[in-house]
Amino acid sequence: MVPTSYYLVLSAVLFGLGVVAFIFKRNIITVFMAIELMLNAVNLAFVTFSRVLGELQGQVFVFFVIVVAAAESAVGLAIVILIQRNRGTLNVERVDSLKD
Amino acid sequence: MLTPQIAIFLILAAVAVAGAVSLILQRHPIHSALSLIVVMVALAGLYLLQGAEFIAAVQIIVYAGAIMVLFVFVIMLLNAGEEERTNLSRMARFVGVPLSVVFLAEVAFSIGRATSRLSAAAVTTVSTRELSSLLFRDYVFPFELTSFLILIALLGALVLARREGTD
């Protein structure tokens, strides 16, 4: 039997790596992928608690998180295409018109 | 004590963490996307290990299948090349990176300690029938709302990505 804390530690580590990727990556598509990684880490915690507490609601939540992630990535990637079209770059450091 | 379950868990966890680290280290977005697919497949294995069969299947089909194909598609459409190297500032390299590693270790350690008393409840495979009756009975209203959300996201993506002046 795998101890519950193993799963939660793995979830925390994956979430942390997602945050690191979100902060360090320069390509806007990779930044989006970091968000997906964080959502996945949270899903793992949901499934783990669902099993430990014997409640199915956790898995229903995972289902909804996946649906929202799908919607988010569809809109987000459309925005990425727009940024590439209007500014000609995918580097997040070049998208700084609010700074000027 | 290394039971088969723990061995499988450790292998899948190592694959997931390696995929996540590879996502950070790869310079080309398509390699990052493939690393993320590795993470997602490993997580699907972990869901199976916890008896969540339906979620594991959805993870493979929707996440590793649909969403990541969308990502790869956009990367190829935009012809995204290698990421430009930008110098980390010296502050970030010598203070930020060690501090974030320490912080990550601390969070993982304290979560592990705080939840170590949670019993490792027996793995009972959740039947899709149970899950779907919960989804379509108690959560039918949120479920219908998500279909609206998908519809609006679809329209939003279409409107955003449409070329100007081609009405």
C-alpha cells in the first residue's frame, strides 16, 4: 500500500516545478504548458484525497478541472496566435507594451 | 518495505518528475510539449494505481490526446523555434534558484509530515457507473454549465483567431 503522503509530496513537487517553469520559461506556449502542469499536480491531489476520504466528489472535481483546462487552452492558444500575428514574437519579454 | 505498489509508484513518480524537469530544461517548445505528455501519461498510471480508472482514461484521451495535440498544432502552425537565451541576472542565479529549491523541499517535507498520519486507505476501484451516476444526478447542473463553457470557449477561440477583414 502506498502511503498517502507520497502522493501528496509528488503533487507538491510537480506543482513547484510548474511554478518554476512558469517563471523561468520565455516562450509563451511553454508558459501555457507550465499552467497545464500545475493543473495536473492539483488533479493528483484531488484523486488522492478522493481515495483516502472514500468520497467520489474528488474525481468529479478532476473531471471539471479537465474540462476547464480544455476551454482555457483553446482560448489561450487563440490569444497566442493573435500575439504572434500582431507582435511577431512569442517571447514573453517582448510583449511589454503596457510598460511603455 | 518495498511492495510492488510502492515500486510502481516510485517508477511512475520518477518518470513524472523527470518529465517536468525536462519541460523546464528543453529549449525547443515541441520538446517541452513531448515532456509534458510524458508527465501526463505517468499521472494516468498513478490514477490507475489509485483505482480511478475513468479519470485515468480521461487523462489520456483528453489531456495527452486532445489538449496536447492542440499545443503541438499551434507550435507547428506558428513555427516556434528555439527559445532565445536570456541571461538570468546574477541575483536570480545565486539567490533565487537555491532559495526556490529550499522552499520546494520545505513545502514537500511539511506536506509529507502533516499528512503522514493519514491512513493509506485500501484502493477500491471506482466503477464508472458510480461516478457517472454522481455526475449526472448530483452534479448535473455544473455539468450542463461546462457544456456552455466549452461552447463559449469555442466561439471565443474562433473570434480571436479569425483574420481581420475576412467577414
